[in-house]
Amino acid sequence: MSTLTIRLPEDKHLRLRKLAEHRSMSINKLMEELATISITEFDAETRFLARAKRGSVKKGLALLDKLDAAFSK
């Protein structure tokens, strides 16, 4: 496990501390959770963009039309 030192404005640190307390966890665990969420979002966006480059606009729009039709019933 690595150690990371970050600099935050005092007000942001206080708000993070209160959020961690509200969730009954340490600030360390909260930061780990937030980092995991951010990495997951980044990975999903990266995969989406890579697949979009290989895909077809026409097929993508057709798929969205199918989804729209399925959910508008």
C-alpha cells in the first residue's frame, strides 16, 4: 500500500471529514472509495471512446432508436 500526501484548502478538508463521519468511515477509506469511483468512470469513458472509434454512426443511431422504441412503450 502506498502513502499519498495531498494539499487541500481547510474548508474542503473539513467537509471531507464531515462526509466521512456521516458515512461512518475514516477519511482514508473515503478517499479510497472516491478514487475507485473516479478510476472506474475514467476506465468506462476510455473503453467507450475506443469502441466508438471502431463503430459505425449509422449502427449506433439505429441501436439508440431501438432502445428509444423499447422504453417509450
